Amino acid sequence: MLVTIDFLAFRHLRDALRASRSPLHDAAPPPAFVKSLFVGSGPSLHAPWPRHRTSLATTLVRRDGWGPPDLRRLALLAAWHENAPKVPLRFPMVERWHGVFDPVHIDGTIDGRQPVTARAQTPSTAQPGAILTYARGNRHPVRFLRHTNQVVEHLHRHDGVSMAAGLTRPGGPSTVVFSTLSCWTDLGQALEFAYRACAPHAEAIQLARAGHYGSELFFARLALVSSEGTVAGRDPFDTAVRAVA
């Protein structure tokens, strides 16, 4: 099984909303799983990042992908049993990035089921890849956003991360989705950050597992297979992809 992640930027809001309602509609065969989420607003999705305060009010003015969602910028997450095609889309876009990944560690569910199956063997962590998290039904949104701002500031100071953003799907208190995607030159550094280098993140993991930050959680560690196109003007794996090839 392979995972694809597409970042799509649209000129018109109506095209983004239509694409979000029928993602990868023309795929044949269809993906085993597909989910559309809106990307946080702003152009500064890549390192190096400006510094921000960690107050709750900062969330409203962030321009680095961690503020309010940009409804003209969409992320499509999909899983495929065999090949992972780059599906042509019917809606005009101004930018598209297409990443293909091999799932090496999966935990949790999305919409009540595990959408991806990890490979039986776990390759070395010394390779580029992405970390995807997903939480639905946040019970403590204010505390969550404050905690997120703290974690993001630590994340932006880490040498191993090349691109990162928050992904969301607005809804009622029980249906709102907040997801994160970070791209790394070395998945080993991602693990080191998550569990050892960033105390706020280690605390957030414990709170999430205790049910404070969502009724449903999902985590995926994904090894890079290929990367094509740009998101916010750059390929997040512009140097790592050549090494993989």
C-alpha cells in the first residue's frame, strides 16, 4: 500500500470547494481511502521560519500555515493498494505538489477505520519522509491551540524539518478536524523531536492519548518515494528527492 499527499492551490474559492467535495473523483481504480483538508493560511510553509509568540491570539494572525485555514488551498490524503497515480483534476489550479510515500508506521483511525496498512518490514529511519497526525472532535480547543503554538515554535527551530503546516476541516465541536503534516530530511530526526527534543510535544502526546485533544486520533510515519511539483513555491523535498532517486 502507498500513500499520496497532494497540496493544491486554486485561484477561485468555488473550485477549491468543489474539489474538496469530490476529491480524486476521476481516479480509476479509485483510492482505498481519500480525505480532503484545508491548509493553514500564509506563504511561509518552508524553513527558515519567522518567530512567533505562543499566545492564543497569535493563531489568528499566523502566516506560516498554522493559522486560520485558507479555503483556496487544499490537501488531499489518499491510500492506494497498488500503484499511486497522479490523478488529473477537473478544476483549474495555480499550483500542485504531489508526494508519494511508503507507510512505515501507522497508529489509530480516521472516520472509524484504519485507512492505511504499514509495511511488514520497517526500513531505516535515516531517510526523508513525512509525519502525519489527525485528531477529530477536540474537547479542549483553547488549550490545544496554545499547546500547538508552543510545539510549532520548537518545530520551526529544528534543523531536520523542511516544510510544515496545519490542516483542518471546519465543523461542529464533535466533527472539527485538526491534522498536521511535517516533511523531514531524516525521519530519525522526526522521532527524536517528537519524543525527546521537544518537551511540549511529548506532553501533547500524553494528553492526546488520554483523550484531551480528540475523540479519534491517527498517526502515520511515511517514507518518501517521490516528490513532484511545489507547495508555496518550493518542493519540500527539493534536495532529498534526488537522493531517493
